[in-house]
Amino acid sequence: MITNEAISSNDQREVKIVLLIAAFVILLATFFNQLPGGMIGALGAMVIVGFILNYLGDRTPIINQFFGGGAIVVIFGSSYLFHSGFLSGDIEKQITTFTKSGGFLSFYVASLVTGSILGMSTDTLKKAALKYIPVILGAVAISFLFAGVIGLFFGKNMFESLMLIALPIMGGGMGAGAVPLVEIMSGRTGMDAASLMSQMVPALAIGNAIAIVIAGLLNKVGQMKPTWTGNGELIRGNAEAIEDKSTSNDSLDVKKLGMGALIAISMFFLGTLLSTVISMHTYALMILSIALIKVSGLMPERLEKAAHAWYTFVVSNLTPALLVGIGVAYTDLNQIIDALTPMYFIMVFATVLGAAVGAGIVGRLMGFYPIESAITGGLCMANMGGTGDVAVLAASKRMQLMPFAQISSRIGGAFMLILATFAIQLLA
């Protein structure tokens, strides 16, 4: 999706005309179920639907001020359009396949993680690395406290409040969180795996939606309280947090963009290879590898510029399209609505809010901006993993924080599985 930031003001009118023509053609093909198969059909529809919904969301009063604007409208709007049958048929399957098994999400995350880490100053990376884990622990502690207290108020025991609601929400998403968590719990508690999953999935879905909304609200809080936020910079008082990796000429160099894309893909391959010998998630190993390369100075500066330029290109042009994929492939509005009783909503809300509060407070103590800490260490622990990270950062307009979001989802999620093993001994 082409954004206004990616083009000059003189060209915006021509670009909008081209987009309108493309939108008419693609939507017409969608209505008649005549979109071509594979990536070209899926991506074409995702770009246009994402552009339209993002445009509307950014211009809708209240939503654009307090609830994340275009990002949240793209996610929930696309989920409704496709799951309600308004836009369905083969295109829904194409988008789901392209987003999940087609590798679009992995490609996007690899581009953001690689470019944003290589775009940081080395000092920032060193300072943040040692102080970030306590932020995650603070988020977990306060989220569990809030969930436990609210659960007791509603007459729930600690097992129901913590193990069936708080722990799944903070566990790193579906594949890396809920699924292994169910295996751990069913084996040690004697509870049926299907029953456990049916109770955890709504908590994940509602928690993810609440995290996205709170992210949009935190962006607004940052505008009202500028001393609480670094506008995408994590460490307080660190003016050199993001190095200037792209000059006006470099960022438009097609060869540099191609080189940046290759570097991002190569880093994902490296993480994949390492995951075959080290029992960690591919994203986590990719982050550690890129950080080591950055700190050691092995990557020439011109290649760091290329990776950062590619990151900028991907964020500017592909974010709304990916959010459509998240809405279609990962967001089931019916499931959210079915589980949305007042008591259940309050308990999930308390868990997510506790994560944000805990991460914000500990982050402040660690020398971080509280809003950035709350978003990455809190909300990105309480969402649905990689897809949730993209949605939360898009809603808060802080995509450059993707490396820290991934640390929360992957390393933090792994920590939650270890914690679950010990907690079951006490609560089951």
C-alpha cells in the first residue's frame, strides 16, 4: 500500500487516481470471483482493501484519535467483510493461504526486525538488551495480580483466573503459546485438551483485540503527555537511538532496496538453520543473530543502510495489506462475540491492562519511556504473537519497535511455558 509519506505531495493526486482505478478493477474481479490465483490475486486484493479501510480509519473521528485509526479498522473491517460473506469465495482462501503458509507474515517480520536492529545505534542495543527482561517480568507479575484479584471478585478460583485466562493471554500467541500450554496442562491435570483449548482461544482473541485498542489509546496518551514517550524510541534521553541509515538518495536507490531485501531474507534463513540445532523459535534466533552482527560491527555500514531502507519501504507500502491478512486469517469476530460476556471481558481486560501497567512502571525504573515499555513489554506479551505484534505496533504507530515486540512474544512466551510447568504444581 502506497502511503502519503512515501511520495511527494505533487505526486499524491496522480497516485490516488491510479489507486482508485486499480481498486475498481480488483474489487470488480473480486465480486465476480475472477481474481487470479496465488500471490498476485491475494496481494492485489489485500493492498486495495487495506488502502480503502486504512484511509477511512485515519479519517474517522474518535477512532483516529483514540483507537489506532486505520490499523484497527483494517483488521476488524476486513475480518467482517470476508467472514460475513460480503467479500468471500476463493479470495478469502487465497488471502489466508498467502498470509499463513505463503510466508507473507514471515517476510514482513524479517524485513522489520533486520532493518530496525541494523538501524539502531550500537550503544542503544547494548543498553536495552540487559534491561528489557525485567520489563517483561513486571508485565507478567502485574497482569497475574490484576487477573487474580478480579477473578476472586467474581468468585473464580486462582486456577481458572490464572491458568485459563491470564497465562494463555501472556503466553506468546497460539502456535507458540496456547498449543504447547494445552499439552502441558492436559498431561499434568487430567483435563481434556479440547476443553482447555475452547476456554483459552476466546481469551487469546479478546485479549488480542483489547491490546490493539489499548495500543491506540497509548499513542493518544503520548500526544497528551510527551514526557512519557520517545515516539518510538525506547531509552529515555537517547537522542541517537536510531541512526540515520538512509539519506534522500540512498533510500530511493533500487539496488540498495534489493540488497536490503536479500539481507532480511538471509537473516530469516539463518534463524531457521539455527532453530534446527537450538531449541528456540526462529524469530528469537534471528533477533539474537542480527544483534550480535550489529554489536560486533561485522556488517558494513552501506549494507546496514540498505537493510534500513528496505525496512522503511516495507513499512510504508505493505503494512495495511498485511493487516488485511491478519483480519481475514487470524481474527474471528464470531468467536470474540460468542465469548464476550461482561465478566469474561472484564477479566481479560484486567489481564491486558495489568501487562501494560506493569511493563510501563518497570520500564520507567529501567530508564525506558513508559509508553514504549507498556507497548512492547506489556501489550506485545498479551497479544497473539507475531500477528498481534504487527497489529499493536501499527495501532500505536511505532513499527520501529518490532525487535523488542518479538523478544516479548518469543522469549517472553517461552518463559511463560516454563512458568506454567511450575504453576500447575501449585494450582492444579
